[in-house]
Amino acid sequence: MNISATQQERIRKMIFASVYPLYLTKVEKKNRSKSELDQVICWLTGFDESTLQQMINERVTFETFFNQASLHPNAYLITGVICGYRVEEIEDPLTQKVRYLDKLVDELAKGKAMEKILRES
């Protein structure tokens, strides 16, 4: 699935620290915790808690955030629709990674079991 160059550029330049509070608000409204959100993000990116916090403090862009990440080998198992796009069909690698993260946050907020979110079984 093609996403416009304008959308891709906007995603590249978006500051992760400006989106993180939105993720947190979304999951906390559904009685999930910050530690669960951080666990999901760390699973996807390979970051530990301190590296994740460093990325937030440094206000890195999504492009820098995912360039420094080591995507989990099971990330390809993240499928479905988010923001009107089927994540497994997104052609731009960075946009796909951002949508993977969006999908995981959405699953967390919807109450899905952590084992399922982390593609453990």
C-alpha cells in the first residue's frame, strides 16, 4: 500500500516524545499501565527502559528512533488495519514500523493479553 511522500516526510520528522504521551493517555484510559506501554515499545524496538527514556528526553524524530532500534524478529507477525492501512502492506519501511507501534499500542488499549501482543504464542 502506497502512502504519499508528504505523509512519509511528516512521519519521519515527527518527534517521538510528542506522541508518547498520547500513547500513554490512550492505554491508561483503558486501565493499562505505563510499564506495560514501555514493555511493548521495548519489545518492538529492542531498547531497554533507559534507552527508551533517553530517546524521549532527546526528543528524537521517529526516523532517528527507528534507525537506532533493532526491530524484534517477530515484528512481521503484526498484522491488521491501523489508521486505515493494512500494516503488512505498507511499502515504506519507516512508516510500516511506526504503524507496527501504533497497532501494538492499540492492542494494548483494547485489553489484549500481553502474550498475544508480544507475539509469544
